Amino acid sequence: MRGDGDGWVLDDGARYWGLHGAAGLLLRAPLPDGEVGILLQHRAAWSHQGGTWGLPGGARDSHETAVDTAIREAGEEAGIAPGDVSVVAALVTHRTIGGWTYTTVIADAQRPVITTANGESAELRWVPEAHVATLPLHPAFGSAWPQLRERLASLDSTT
């Protein structure tokens, strides 16, 4: 089903997917070895920035909040059920001069949930947080990752 947010925006001399912005889900869960895992999506070769790793996410529809978008997209792209996640924060991780935004929604799961990839994913993988930066990351996610790690650390220090 195509939403009313699907489409490219040209801003800052670059193309961005999502007429109303975009959002993705940074889902964390404890791994069996005690580390924290992050669910990453290896983007299908045909997709924008294909072959890189990022978060399940996509275009925001006009009636959605960033949290709604991230949860919907995680369901579409990874088979994540809304009841399996607990949203803990939302952070705008990219903003253009023209006002286009990408929001990263941080959520926790009690354990690594089973995922089902759709055609936008070459693979879905639970990656230890400490190893995320070793993968070829989507450029925007790679730029945001240091800020996201700081936010994750601050969330962990308040629990």
C-alpha cells in the first residue's frame, strides 16, 4: 500500500525520501551473552544507498507522528509487532535547511524479536551495539550513530 508520504524531496542539493519527512526504529534488546543488540537492516541492493546497513524506516504519511511511522515501517520491513516494543525516546537525527527531518525512534524489546524481512531488506540482523560502526552504514545513519550512542548511554544511566 502506497502512503501519501511516498516520494522524493529535493533539499540542500540532495534527495530525501518522504514528502513529510521520514522516521526509523532503533530497536534494542539484551542478547544472550549480556550485550545490548541493535536490530539493523541490510538494505536491498536496488534501494537508495543499497548495500548499506541502517534502521527499518521510511516515509512519514501526513497523518502520522514520527513514532507512528517508525512502528509501521518496522512492521512492514521487519515483521515487528507494535506490542513487542516499548518506545523510550524520539530524536531528530537529520534536519535540512528546508525543514525535512528524519526522526530516529528508540525502543526496547525484552529479547531479540524474530524478524521477517520484506523486499527492501537483504538481511535483518541483531548486532551488538559495540559492533554497529564496523559495518558499512547508510551514510545518514553513520553520521547520526555517535549522537545516538550518546543518547542510548544517557537513557541507560537513568534506569
